[in-house]
Amino acid sequence: MGQPITVTVRAGASPDVRFFECDRSLTGMAIEVYTAESPIGARPPDVLAKRLLDAGAVKVTIYSNVATVEAPADVWPELEPKATFTIEHLFEFYGDDAGWSFEARGVEPEISKVQ
């Protein structure tokens, strides 16, 4: 089992944007950009982007240790704690046998308890 990621959140200049700064890198040197129309693979940044898009984000950009998430300003009160939780727990489970996600382990994440 991996360790949780420490996340610091800050608002962008636009009310639609939040920056989630992590204590470890999520990608290499490539900038990864995702929308609902994007083909999404199975690498950790891909999985994170899919989870954030499923939670209500409209665009996710991941570069190194920062995930920039765009969503309508009115959904941020609910989305911000969910996004933080999702990022914090991205690497807790890993490996082909153990699975590295809640889904692979058959566990329902307790996002609803995050306030």
C-alpha cells in the first residue's frame, strides 16, 4: 500500500480554476490535458483525470506535481473536497495483483464523508 499524497489547493485567477499542488510528481515532463472527449488510458495521471472528470470537472491539466482543474464556479464548494480526497488517495493501492485503486480492490471511497 502506498502513502497518501499531501495536497495544497489554491484558487486560480478565474473562479472556475483550482490548482492542486502535490508533494510528489504525477507525470514526467509532458503536459497532460484531459476533457470528457479525451481518450483516457490507464496510467496514474489518466486515472486521476478520469476520476476528476467523473466528479464534475470539465478539464484537467496535469504537469509534474500540479493538477489544474477547471469546473463551473458554482460546483467548487462540493467538488474541491472531493478532488482533494481523490488526489490524496491516488497512490494508496498499486500493483497488478493488489490493484492500485479503490475500484480494483472493490472498495467504495468515502468521498461523501469529506466536507
